[in-house]
Amino acid sequence: MALPAGFQLEEQSNLPAGFQLEQPEQKRSMADYVKALYEVPTAAIRSVTDPILSSAYGVAASIPEAISTGQPPAPIGQRIAAEMQQKMQYQPTSPVSQDILGAVGGAIESAKIPPYLGNIGMIPSMAKAAQVSKPFIQEAMPSMPTLAGALRKEAPMVGVGAAEVPQAVTRTQIAEQLRIPVKLSKGQATKELGQQQFEIETAKNYPETAGKALIAEQATRNENLLQNFDAFVDATGKETYGLRETGRVVDKALINSANKAKKEINTAYELAKSEGQLQEPVSYAPLKAYIDNQTPTVKRKLAPILSAVDEELTKNDPNKTGLLPINSLEDIYKFINMHYEPGTPAALHAKEMKNLINASTTGKGGELYQLAKQLRQDYSKKFEDSAFVDKLLRNKPGTTDRAVAFEDVFKHSILDGSLDDVRNVGYALKKAGPEGSRAWKELQGQTVEHLKDKVTQSVDVDSFGNPVVSPAKFKSAIRELDQDGKLDYILGKSGAQEVRNLLETTINVNAPLKGAANYSNTSSALIRALDKINTSPISRIPVVGSLTKYSFEKATENALNKKVQESINYNPLANALRKGK
């Protein structure tokens, strides 16, 4: 940690821990630049040849020691190779060479890619020598029959922590088991910040080279997310497109089912009437008492249906006997149905008055009347008791316009109501025969269409021109449907879980960890290293400058391409099994 410029201490030993005095920048002489002409190429070549030579020496030198000591040859060979490479280590003396090689070495170190300049600059020579030597030794030993068995040991898992492997596997399996499989990148599967930074920055900084494959793969993932919605809609059996057509199918199924039930009810009532079972006098005192107990304000403003029914009672019983024939009470029942609006305070009073009429006629008349009455009560349970179903069958008061427009049927049936309201709509349709079952499928499919519309309400598009699936909007839409269990009822438990899995995969694909984007990470570091080479004096030296720049650019390109392929083809389960062998 450097002190501010101009700040001086008397003695270096008195500095707090971690503080260092700033050192003046070393001046570069012409001799330094001349040295760089041969030191930089030499360092680059030695960084490749030294590990190979030292590894070969380690293989050969380990055999006698292994035989004499009885120890495994692989560790011995690695130790000897590391010691040899330390002795062979080449260190440039020119500060110009050190600047160039140090910048590239630091960039490669931050990128966590194979150390092409293993003994240079910021990379620890001993550790890197061992890392570079180990693969050569392991490859050489198995070819010697007498030493083959010594190398059959389990290697520790690297790259992804053992605790993270199950999570990466789970994320990958969830994504690949969707209707349209989605293959996650390494960063998306492991949720490693550094890996996600690499993938995002490489795509941004190398869009036409190393990052091109990353861009294409990400666009493919987004496209597959969108296709999952379409595949799920098809799976519901939805046959129409658009809100209005969905509304028409639902309306037709409900009306046809209601009309069929009404026809059966009317037939039963006519039969009971023909047998004289609707003429028995019945007391309407409970109904009259309920109306009289309401305040004038309620009867006049909140629920005028109360006063209207009171007038009907007076008209049918002008002598105020307190008795009316069953037929007259049934007519009043029909009157109530015709003159209240679902979802208003009047609806509650209307329901209570109909219940009182049903109670007063229970056990009266005869079997035919009771049968007709039961059919009517079943109708009421299916179509009238639920305000949401009742409103779908009604017109606006005093008009021939539908109370719920066709294009609003889905919103009214699925989005606006509670779980109980949705269940009532579902019950009415599922009891309406094949036509009703098809209408319910239309509502299921439209629910998935609704989710797709929500998640694509963005101006962002991928490289294919498709709208980017928004994890935030997806999560919000699911929350609205899932808060009281509606999603499970509408799509079934397995269907609802499938949608949640699609949401989780969308988050993994299109919602990188905080700090993964707009971060100066590995790719940016490599670019800065190359820029330093390009702007250094050695870059202007004929031939040598071009060769140096080309060699580092090629090394960087190869390293990036390798990491890109690892990202695209990442398989956490296969990797874990392979590394655990």
C-alpha cells in the first residue's frame, strides 16, 4: 500500500504493516531497449521449452530413485522437474522486457488460463513449474510398464468445489429436461463470479473472434427459452390464438351447458305443474321478515332488489294472507335472478332471498316438484352462486352487451379472481362435457401465452433478433399467479413445476451474478496487456516488434478459445466423474 506522493518517513522500519515507500520509476536506457530485442523472444521460447525439458529430465531421473527407495515415481519426477526448472529459470534483466512480459503474465494469471509465460513476471515460477511439469510426467509414466501402477491414484476435483458440484448438476439437469432443452454455460451452471465475468467480457471484447461462439450460444439459449413457452402451449391442447378467440370458446361452452341445464329444469317443472304439485300454499314469512329488517337506505340505494321483491310479494298476495302457492314463489325466484347484478351488494341479498325461498318450499308439493327443485339448485351451484361464473353468462343491465367482453374473459376468469373464483370457473367448464373441457384447455394455454407476453415486454433483443426473456418480469408474473395456489390448479402440479423450472433456468441464463457484467476482468486485462505491448518502444522495432506482438496475441487467442470451448461444452456431472477417477 503506497503512501501519498510527497509524504516521507524518516525510517523504513517505522512504517505500519502493509505500507511501503513509493519507489521512483526506473529510467529506461537505450541499452535496455536493445536487450529487449533478444530477451523478450528468448523468454517466450524458454517458457515453452523449459517445462518440457525439465519434465523429461524428471521422468528419467525419477526411475533410479524410485527403484532404490520404493517410493512412487510420479511425485519424485515432479519434484526433480520443479527443481530443474528453477535452476533453468530465465529472468530478463532489462526493465523494458520486464514491463512487457510482466503485463502479459499478469493478464494471463488473472485469466486463470494455461501459463504460456510460466516463469515470467507476476507468475510464481516454482508453482507454475510444478503445474506445467505434472502433465508431461503423467503422460510419460504410463508408457513404462514397470511404473504404470504407481500412477493409478484419485485426483482431487478442481475448478468447481465439491460442494458446488451437486448444485451445478441440478441446474444443468433442470435446464436440459425442459420441453426444449437449454444447455447452460459453465458460468451459468456453477454460478462462479469469475467464470461469468470471463464469458460476458469475452463476448463483449471479442465479438468477431473468441467471443463469437459465446454470443451465438447465448442467443440459442434465449431462443430455446422462448420455444419452451410455445411447446407448453401446444401441450395444453389450445387450438385458438388470441384473447378474443379464447373468450368465444369459453363463452360458447358455458352458454351451451347452461342452456342444456335450463331445458332439463323447465321440462321437470312443467311435468310437476301438470300434476298439480305447484299449487300447494306455502308461508313466505321468513322472506318478508328478511326484507323488513333491512334499512330504507339499503333497500333504496344499495340493494333495490329488496324493495322490488317486496312489491312482488304484495302483488301476488293482495289480501296479505302470508301464504303463496309454490308456483308464485318460483316466479319470484326467477324475478330475483333477472334483476340483480353479480359482484354488487345486491348480489348478496339476492342469494339470501333465494335460499329462503328454497327453505320454505323444502318437502312441499310432491316428488316431481322436488326433483325439479334439485335440478334448479344444481344449476345455481354451478352457474349462479359464483359471481365470476354468473357474470360471464350475463349482459350489462338494460343492454344486449355482454357483461364481460370476449377479449376480457381470460382476465376475468384467471387473473382477476381468487383461487376459489378460478376453481368455480374450472368446475363449471369441466362439468360442461367435451366442449367445456376444450374451453378449459384454452384457458390453460392462454395462461402460458400470458406468461410469454409478460416476459418478452422488453426492447432488448439477442443476436438472433428475438426478445430477451426477462427474469424479473417472469418472476413477477409467476408471483401473481402463484401466491394463493392458482398456478397449481390451472396447470396442475407437474405443469406448474415445469413453469417454475423454466423460470429458474431463465434466471440462470439471463440474470448474471451482480458484478459479472461491466467488470474489468480477464478479457479486459488481456486487452490492457496487449495495449501495453502495442504502445511500448519495442513494438516499433522492425520485425521483432511484430513477432512479439503476434506471439502474445496468438497465445491469448488460443487461451481464450480454449476457455470458451470449456464454457460452451461444460458438463458438471461428466467433469466430476472424470476428475474423480
